[in-house]
Amino acid sequence: MTISVQGVVARGKGEPVEVTTILVPEPGPGEALVDVQACGVCHTDYHYQQGGIGEDFPYLLGHEAAGVVEAVGPGVTDVAPGDFVILNWRAVCGRCRACAKGKPWYCFSTHNATQKMTLEDGTPLSPALGIGAFADKTLVAAGQCTKVDPAISPATAGLLGCGVMAGIGAAINTGGVTRGDSVAVLGCGGVGDGAILGARLAGARTIIAVDIDDRKLDWAKGFGATDVINSRHTDPVAAIRELTGGNGADVVIEAIGRPETYEVAFYARDLAGTVVLVGVPTPDMKLELPLLDIFGRGGALKSSWYGDCLPSRDFPMLVDLHLAGRLPLDKFVSETIGLHQVEEAFARMGRGEVLRSVVTW
């Protein structure tokens, strides 16, 4: 039976989003219907609205979410109605070349729901990252549901579904930050602060936050930055080297996605250090760097995809750490809002006024 719910839809490139009625089918084989309880407003949703990711409009936005499984389709055994879950966009296939190599966190054939959610007139919707969680309920592949301890607030839990996980994973999984390391993080939004928190959790000794906004640098201190640099006024490469005994940082995490910050990352690292690229570049961005000179002397360049996370492994662990008081994930929630406030939340996000606005029900 199809159900009618309210959801946030982007009908065309650059058009304001609207809250409208969408139709959600009952789950088929391998699918789950989730009653959404919270969904963060992420830059990725804004990129969808602006046409920066694809052209499959209309989009049902929202993907950084948590909720309760309401129903499951035939063949689903890993989750059941009543389970509290975080939604993820890495439902691994178990068969692709990455999975076959024992590296499912690189899965190249992740699952989404087979059936389409639609507008009332039958127009199929493209769910953001295969999730579409700016809606009262959403239909996903069952593998996109990761069961976690329901003691955590939904508004906090959902943030692990994308940005915060991308940052924590960039430090721990991709960058391999370990005890005593020096780490520099370029860009102190939600992803960058997640990387700072991950570096702190991993035992980094020096954690340097770099941004052009003093307000964001203050937030970074709250997540564990030991030093901050406003690169609008200070040469970040020189400052990072000074804070690391003239050597450069062991790990530099770039969370912006601009040629100029890529270059800072390359030159701010130790000669044997690691650069982790998390920031998403625009399609028209061109990068020209003397890579042979930079990396001919050692070091590593890595791109981090969703923090190289494996949701079934990482989400429950991070939730447990939060509940034990060791991971202050709740600090990322700047405000809670309703569905009708998503467009305004995009504007506040663009102005750098919030870390995360979170839609709650």
C-alpha cells in the first residue's frame, strides 16, 4: 500500500525547495520503510539543489538521517520493525572488486531501494544519495539501515550518516592518525571539525585548525584543536611549520575542496607526511601543482570517500563512545528546525552561521 507523506523537493536547478506531498510505496524485497526522526542539512543537499551533482530533477533531498524502521520487505533479516537506525549511503554489495579484495569501505556497487518514491502525479523522485530523508518516511535498501543504541538523540545520531563521519573517518581511517601525531585541518565546518574530533580521539598531540572565520576557529577549539590559524591574516604553511618544529604536520586534512587549499595542504605536511583530501572540488576546477617535486621526497596523497567508513563497523562504535561521554557529537547540532525551514537553513549554512541545522519530527 502506498502512503502519502510530506517531503522537501528540489524541482529544478537553483529553484527554491518546497515541501510537498510525496508517495512512498510499501517495502519490496530487500527494502525498508523508515520513520525519519531527524535529518541534518548538509552541503551535499544544497549541491543537489544547485545542480552541482546531477540533473535528475526533481530530487527528494535529505540524507544525513536517523529514525525507526517501520516495515521491511521480503528477505530482510538484518533489521526489523522497531529498530533505531542511522541511514547510510554505503550499503555494500559484497561482490564488487573492492569487496572481493576485503575492502568493503570502497564498495563500488552500493545498494539503493529498487522502487521509486514519487510526486502525487506519478513523477519519480531521485532521492539524494539514494536516501531522500527530508520526509516523514523514506524507502531505502535495508542495507542502508545501520542499527545503533537508541539511547542517543536522533538529531545527534543522524549526523554520522554523512558529514561528521566523513571528518572522523578522514582522520582515523584514511589518515591513520595515531598517538603523538601532529595534525592540521584546513576548513572548520562540520567535516573539518569532525576531523579534529577524530584526531583528538586517536591521540594526536598537536591539532592545528585553519580557517578564515574566527567564529569557526572558536568552534574548532571546542572539538579539540590545540592551535588555530586565521589564514586570512597569517601564512598557514609557515604557521603550521612553526607549530611542528619546522617539519610540517604528520597528517594534513583538506576539508574545503579548493586549489589554493590543496596547495597549502601539500606544502604544510612533513616530507614523510600524509595529505588527505576530503573537500569536494567543483567540476570546472583545475589543479596545477608540482606533484613530482612535492611527493618525490616521500609522503602520501589520499582521497577520503565517506571517511572510508564501514557503517556496520563504525556507526555503533562511535555511538557507544558518545554515550560513554568520550565523543561530544551533540556539539555539532547548532539548531533544530522543521521541514518548512530547509531553504532558510541553506542560507545560514552558506553564511557560516551554523555547523548543522537538523530537521526534527
